[in-house]
Amino acid sequence: MSRKVSWKFFGLAGVFLLTSVMFVLAGVYDSFPGDEPVLVQIQELRTGWLDATALALDTIGGQPFAVGSIFAVAAGLMLLRRPADAVIVLLSLALLFVGHELKQVVDRPRPEYVLLGLEPGSPGFPSGHSMYALIFGGLLIYLAGQYLPSLLLKRSSQYCLAALILAMGASRVYLGVHWPSDVIGGFLYGGLALVGLIALRYLWADSNVVSFRRRILPW
């Protein structure tokens, strides 16, 4: 095992261990140290335009819009004759479903700081919007790097998507529907899911190359 591969393996194992510990502790404690003061400080920034932005992000990350966006991107990739990428995007739905089921298992209550009349009905940990933002947004960042024609367009799109992912997580705390640790848990789970999806995509590509060589280049 090369040094580069070993660092990647141990880094991924460390993130998985940290995520697992957070899930276990979130099932025991209603909040973590620092959650409440951070939430209060963020809500002290409240302005009209932040309210409007947070509500817009709440809609974008909601189930109807999220599922529709995933299907729309998958359909576009199929039209572009990128079936492998379309399948990977669709598989993100399965991982989001797993994350939702984990919320029910952890069953952590939401904060009592909810703004703007929002009344979320599901448990709080991990944040579903944060999971969706990291998984789907991360896939879009990956696809932008693969298919956009110019470096400037690639980087500008990727930076905008990264900012949107962070804004989605921050908006959940601002609205008072999640503790900061809920958002961190959502990002950690989403990051692991994203790595798995991209790894699967590369395995798919490698298997296609091997199959092509066996059929066309028997030597």
C-alpha cells in the first residue's frame, strides 16, 4: 500500500469513526457543548434579507424540490448519454433515504429556537438539508469538474456550489430547526456518502475499460 493510499484510507476511516461516535452521542444527548451559544449568536444576526435567504434555502433543500432536482439532473445526464453518472446521481436518493431512517433511530429532539413559524416534524440529527446539500451539491461539483469546458467556468461553478452547501447548513442553525452539531453530522454523513458514490463511479469506469480491452484488445 503506497503512502498516498494509506493516508487516504486512514483519513476516511477516521472520518467514519468520528461520524459513528457523533451518531451514538446524539442519541444520548439532546445537544452538545457549544450548540446553544453558537445557535444564539447566529440568530442574533437576524435581518429581513437573511430571513428570506434562509427560507429560500429551506425550500430548495426540502423533499419535493430535492427529489425533483435529482431526477432532473439524472434525466439530463441520460440525454447527454452519460448513463453511469445518471445512475450515481439516482443512487444518492437511496443514501438520503438511509440518512432519513438514521434520523428516526437517533431520535434527537430539535432546538426550541425555531423562527418564522417553521414546524419540522422529524427528529433533528443529522440535518437532512445538510445531507442533501453535501451529497447532491458535491456530485454537481464533481460533474462540473468533469464536463464544463473551461477552467474558469469549472472553478467558478464549483466555488458557487461549495458556498451554497455551506449556506444551506448555516441556514438550518439560523432558522433554529437544527443544532450546529446536527448540521456537522449531516455534513459528515453526506461526505462519506459522496466519497462512496464517486468511488463507485470510478470503479464503474475502470470495469468498462477492462471490458473494452478484453473485447477489442485481447492481447
